[in-house]
Amino acid sequence: MQLHGSVYKSIGHCTKTVFRTEGFTAFYVSYPTTLCMTVPFTALQFMAYESISKTMNPTGRYDPYTHCAAGGLAGGFAAGLTTPLDVIKTLLQTRGTATDPELRNVSGLWQAAAIIKRRDGYRGFFRGLKPRIITTMPSTAICWSAEYYSTPLPSIDANIEAITRSAYEMAKAFFIARNESR
């Protein structure tokens, strides 16, 4: 329904029309591509977050600004590297509105990638790169910050002061404390 000039009046109207014209599988045509994009995005985001937060805050002390900034930068990094898969996913998800028969009948990740490469070259895989990065950075910054503030701090040891509250940082702190106690 976010398509410019959408013919759909509501979500229900869209669902019924897509089901009647394209069938049940139309709702899942981009699912494999979405998974192929989400898994690397998450892995890249965690890797980048860890590296950036260690660079920004080498002492590891609690700093909410580090969580926010490192989260935003990590999200932008991951978004940039996974943009080609996002372009493929978007082609698959919008095929039902295409007037071009080739686009309308695209059936999967590899076929969509071949069409993009043939029509636009490798540059076609990076359409929307800047907006994707710009819109992803604030949302991932908010997510990293919100996760910090929403997770309760466990009492691992009375001597450990204000570790971070994110699930990732709690697990890391647990294993560090465990290794130091040996």
C-alpha cells in the first residue's frame, strides 16, 4: 500500500485482490530473499556494533551515547552492505503492480537478480542505497538504546558496576566474570 498511486483502498482490499489475482504463494514470494537479507544484516550489525562500541568506549563503562551512536553506525553499515538483497526483495514484493510482463512474472531471487543486472548493471543493485542507510541508522540507534533501557541489570556480582543492560552485553559480562573468577 506504500506504492505511489496504489489502487488498493485498504489492507483487506489489497489482501483479497492479491489472493484472487496471484494466489496464496504471492504472499511468500520474497520470503527466501527476506531471510537471505535479514541474517547477514543482523550478523553485520552485531559485528559492526561490537567493533564500533569498543573503539568509541575502550573502557567498556556504561555510556548511553555509545550505545546510540554505535547502534546507528552499525545499522547504516549493515544496511549499505545488504542493499542489493533489499532491491531484489522490493522487486519481488512489487511485481504484482508491474505492467512489464517480465517483472510481473518474476518468480524468485535469482531470476529477479538477473533482471536487475541485465537492465541496470551492477549499479541497479544499489538503487536506494542512501535512503536505506539514512532511514536505518536512526531506527537501529533507537533499538540499541531501547534494548539497553528495557533490560533489567542482573546482579552477577556486587563488585561489577553498571554493565550494560542489553542481552548481548549481559551474556558477555557473565562469561568475563566467570573467567576472571577462575
